[in-house]
Amino acid sequence: MIQMLVACGTASETPQATTSTSDPNGELRIGTGINLPTSLDVAQGSNGYNMLTYGAGETLMRFTPSNQLEPWLAENVTALDPTTWQIKLRQGIRFHDGSELKASDVLNSFNSSWQNLSGAKNFIPADTNVNVVDDYTLTLTTSQAEGSIPYSLANWNFVIHKPAVNGISILTGMYQPISLEKDQELVLERFANYWDGQAGLQKISVKKIPDANARALALQSGDLDLLTNVSPDIARGLPADIEIQSVAGTRMHYVMLDSAHPPFDDRLVRQAMALAIERQALLQATLDGQGAVATNLYPATVGIELVEAQIFDPAQAASLLDQAGWVVGSDGMRSKDGQPLAFTLHSYPGRAELTLMAIAIQAQLQTLGIKVEVNEVADIGEVLEKGNFQASMYSIGTSGDPQYTVGITLVEDAAYNYAGYKNPAIESAFAELRAEQDPIKRIAIAKRIQTEVKNDPTNLYLASPPLISAYRKGSISGYVPNPNDVYLITKELKLNQ
């Protein structure tokens, strides 16, 4: 099947006009509770995600606010045959060091991603042959058909970059990373030679403030200009002079289980856990009923046909625990061979509702005889990377590509498969999904994967939260909330004088 994706402009959504005068020398101060990058090198960890978020990094393709795929640094991407894709680059794109983006730079960037980022090969195989045809043309030839190459070219693992200088990757975005104070502040400045026109701000500073109430107070006092990832309860308490923007998000909140160690090495226990949580009650308790419950690995907002799997069925959950040998004692709690059915559920303050969800889950599981200790930690990444956890709250951005969530969470060596989960049926179906170009067949394969997730869960999918941001009325123009929260900053975003 031959597919062609042609550039359709650089702005898919036009911000509303404003009569206010913008400040071209303005500094936008953003308050967030989520993790800042660990360094300014996109060849490390998930820093590429952060660089996309804050307007420093760019990929060959991207998703629009309406979740449509479009070219970005690429002019077009064409399937020449089932295993060969041709990429035409836009001309005149400059790196932050002033050099022009050429096809050879894309080759080197891909090689860097494959060598340094464990998840990259789950989207574009590391044995892909990248051939530079001319300065603005290259081809990707894979050993087998890879149907999701255009989607994969939008993945943060493939932010186009040159090697870091003094610890800072050389990127192409509208803003250039300048400094990072670990876990405190990221600073970026306007890149004067940006290929798509001048960005609207001189400077962006992103301040990590773990406490949600402190972030809200900083916005009201004028110490911050924009809050991201605002929880509904905080939004509800903001005064009338604060503008609140809410869109249906594509993010997924879930619990990851360590399926390699007790008690979750028993599939029956994991199945019981998936059925024991009343997700609608979680929404009411933590998100004011906003957002959508999740019953499988894809949020309803990304448009992928769903297989209902993790529904609330406490009677069946109890039966599964009985089958697994966890019996209810006189105290109402379950035990097996003298050991209580108990575990620690980690959470983190970056997304305030996660700990609230964890506490609600603790209460729900108590009624089934399961003891849960909730432990909120400042740096969840450190806990997970050590692999020393039983269960943890987590949240990821998702994609309209059915391959994406599987590739970052469920397959072996996936970036967020911290427990080392491996399911041969999912591995096999994932390989098929990667190879298939036909969109109808891809959805059918995705449904098979969802069925396997139902049979052998390692993650408990909870909810897709709303994406809420807040700023003082009239202070900002050109802001278009994107359901995919990897794209926060656009060049149209300005501060008003």
C-alpha cells in the first residue's frame, strides 16, 4: 500500500485574536508539579519528551490539537513500498548552533537515539537502513514492513538533535534550553533563527513546585503566569480573575504492578485487582467527576476501538482471590500460608490526583480484605528505575497510533516497563502491529492485544484526566490547549503588556 503524507501548513489550529498588546520581550513563568528533565541532553532518559513540551525539540512529524498526524521538520513522508519510506526535509531549518538541518543530521540523530534510548527501537527498528539521497532527502528501509513509521517519526525518542555541547543537546526548536537547576527550574530563551518565524516570548522559565496549593497561590500573587496540569479541585477554588482552560486529555492514569514478585506474580491476583477498583468512584472522589474512566490501555479520546476489560466486578474479584488461595480471616483480611495479602502503593505529588486516587483505591481494596499502604515519594522515577516496588501510580501521554502505548509500556525493554513484564502473545501481536500498514487490520491487531491485557494484566488502567491549565485573564494570548500534553508551547504564545 502506498501512502503519502504532505505538509499542510505549520499551524493546524488558529488561536483567537486578542486586542491586547503583546510583549515581545516577555518572560513566561510556568509552574508545574511534574518532573523536569534530568538533564538537557535528549539522548538521555525521557528528556526528549520535556524538550518537545517546552518548545525546544522537534520531530519529523507531529500531532495536531485535533490528534491528526502532520509533517513538521519533514515536508512529506512517502511509502515507496512496504519496507521503504522516503522523507523529504523542509529547507532552511536551522539548529541552535546555526547550522542547517541536512539529511545526514537526521541519520546521525537516529543513530544516537538507537544507541542511547532503550525505547527507540520499539518504534523504529535499530537495524533500519537510513540512506542519505541528497541534502534534503533520505530513505528508511526496514527488514520487514513497518506500518507505523509516520507515527513513530512523531515520537519523542526521535527528537532531531546533534550531540550535546556542555551538556545541552543542539536542537531545532523555537526556544533554546539555557540552564537546568535539577528538580527546580528549567530556563529557555527565544531562538532568533527559528525556521518557522519568531516565537512570541523572549524567555520561558519552568519552575517545579510540588505542592499544588503553593502553585495556585503563586499564580494568584503574580509570581507565575501559567499553571499546567491543574487538578479540578484546585481549579474550582481559583478566583474569578483566573482563566481556566480544560480539554479532554489523551493521558492515561494507571497502576503498574510488579508482576515478577509476590503477590502480583500470580495472574489470578492481577486479574482480581483489575476488577476490584470502582473507577467512576475514583473520578468523583479525585477529579470532580471530570475525565473518563478507562477499561483498557487506550483512552477513549484517541479514537481507537476499545475492548472492555477492566470493569468493576467485586464478586468476581473475590472469587479469583479465593481461587488463588487468599482466604478471608476472622478480621476480614485475606492471607495465604500465614502471610497477609498486603502491598505498598507508591505515588507522587506531581499529579495531585494520583495520590488521592491511591487513597481511594486503598479504601476500595480494604473491603476485599487487601491491605494497602500508600507511600507518596518526591521522585517516582528514582523508585521505579531501581525496580524496588510492588505497585505504583503512574501517568503517561498516549497517541492515536495503536502501537504507541504498547511500545512504551508492555513490550520487553519498553521505556516504562519498569517491572520487566513479558507476555509472548503481546510480543508477537506487537510485531504484527508494527508490520501492518492497513489501518483496519491495525485496529484488529490492537483489539487482540487488548484482549490479552484483559487475560494477563500488569497495569490497572484507571482514568483519562482532563487537561486543565490556568492563567490570569488577559495576561496571555495565542494559547491553544492541546489534548496531547507533549505540545505545550507554540510560537503564537505571548504575554500581554
